[in-house]
Amino acid sequence: MTRTIGLIGGMTPESTLEYYQLLIRATRERLRDPDPLRNPVIIVYSLDLAVVAELQRAGRIDELATHLAGICETLRAAGAEIGALTANTPHLYIEAIQARTRLELVSIVEATCRASVALGLRRPLLLGTRTTMESPMYRDRLAADGIELLHRLRELPHYRTTPMLVLSDIGSEREVVRALEAGADDCIRKPFSPTELLARVERLLKRP
């Protein structure tokens, strides 16, 4: 049996419908139930998007997280066992939302990044609102997957002494430090010049 799903919808209604249909289709494919009427149990809360947009424009993030967490609690009280936000932008505050609700939330960002890595995508295309496009949430999460890959490579005997140079658009100093701690010998942030790249590669190759 599948768990009862709670969707925070209305951000926008069109995306809510898409999530609803995809969940039903995916569940049927996964269960392979011979009964064509087999559907997952889904509870949808269609919120007032104007309220969310107003709080976001005003920068009242704590209030916004509390508002969305309250909706999560409403879904949980209605029987939802797992929840999802049907838009990218609210994932900027998903940690704050999760801290305020007992309903387990699935992150679109986490799921998308895991799928991208599993498929071996090097340049996944992201389309979204201006807020989503300008935020670092996807970039930093994909960078984290690259760091995890470094950890795994360094555990393999063949790669323990192989020089590793990371080319990335990692934006924060913290992520650069994490890459170096994970086993990278050097890290170059984009954009960089071919001359700089060549110099760094030559330096690594000269190391004993």
C-alpha cells in the first residue's frame, strides 16, 4: 500500500494538476496492479497564492514558512502521511517549513538532483520563476552531489593518488572548502581562463 499523499497546491493551479496526474500515473506504473482503477490517495490543499506572493515580496520569510507549515499540519490532520510543495520557489524555505511541521516533506530539488546524477546529466536545463532561477538551491545541491562523487572516487584504490581538479560554478567559499576536504587537489570557479586552467593542470602533474 502507498502512503497517503498531501499536496500543497495552488502554486499555480496548472502545476498542481500536473503533479496530481503524474503521481497517479507513476503509482500505477510502479504497483503494476491489474485493477485499472487503482489510484494513490491524494489530499490537495489549494492555497491562496496572493497571500504567499505578498509575504514573499515583503520579505516576511518567517511568516511565509509558518503559513505553509500550517497548511502542512492541516494536511496531516486530514490524514496525509507525506507531503510535497507543487512549485520550486517555496523550496527556498523548505528547511524552515519542515522545522515547523510534523508532516514529512519531499523536496523537488533533492529529487531532481538525484535523478540528474543518476541519468548522468552534465547540464540539466532549469526553467522557473526569476526567484528560482537566481537562487543557488539547484546549483549548490548539484555541487554537493559532485562532492559526494569525490568522496567515492577517493575510496577507490586507483584514484587515491590521482590528481583531481574540480571545475565548478560553486558560488560559496564553504562549498569550495568542502570540495577540497572531499579530496579535490584544486578547485577553479567559473568563469576561468584557459591559461589559468593549463597552469593549474601542469602544477598538479608536476607534483610527486
